[in-house]
Amino acid sequence: MVVVHAGNFQDRDGALFVFARAEDIFPILRLIWADGGYAGQLVQLVAGLFSWVLDIVKHSDKPRGLVLLPRRWVVERTFAWLGRYRRLSKDYEFLTESSETMVYIAMIQLLLRRLG
């Protein structure tokens, strides 16, 4: 699920738009992993509005070099894959809908390549 919004809009607030879209498409969704930036009131809000568990993947209090966080690598790997696409390397689009569409096209192309 992709939602692109203006840069002056907090990601934490934009997450509600993603969840609202996902509610109809993924009715059996129960657990969502999120970065520490999404902690706070959003956890209770998601539980109340959607009956989902928003699990925050937290950094260690005592960092000792490179520490792999559970499920964090999935997000970083996906961003790296999307960064390979020229149209997504910079913000070339005028409309946010066009940016969302380019992310979907890149992911479709990636999946088709892996199937073939």
C-alpha cells in the first residue's frame, strides 16, 4: 500500500491514510510492524480505529556496532530496490498520484522479473 503526501506532512499522520486504504483491501490484516518514528498515540489510535496491533521495532538502548533489528531489513531492502528506478531516484512527478503510480509500476516490474 502506497500513499505519497507533501513533505511538510508528518509520516505519522500520513500512516492513517495508508491504514484507511488498507482496511478494505486487506480485511484479515492484524499486525503491522513500524519504525520508532510511529510510536506514541498512533499505536492506540490504530488499535481503536482498526483493531490492529501496531508493533514498534525499537532500537537497542545500548548500541554496540551494527545490530540488525527484527523486520527492519525488509523495509530497507525494499527502499533499496525502489531506489534503482530512475523515476523514483528523485521527485520528478508533479502530482502525488503520479508518484504513487510509479512506486506501483516499479514493484510490479520487480515482481514480474522475479517470477520469470
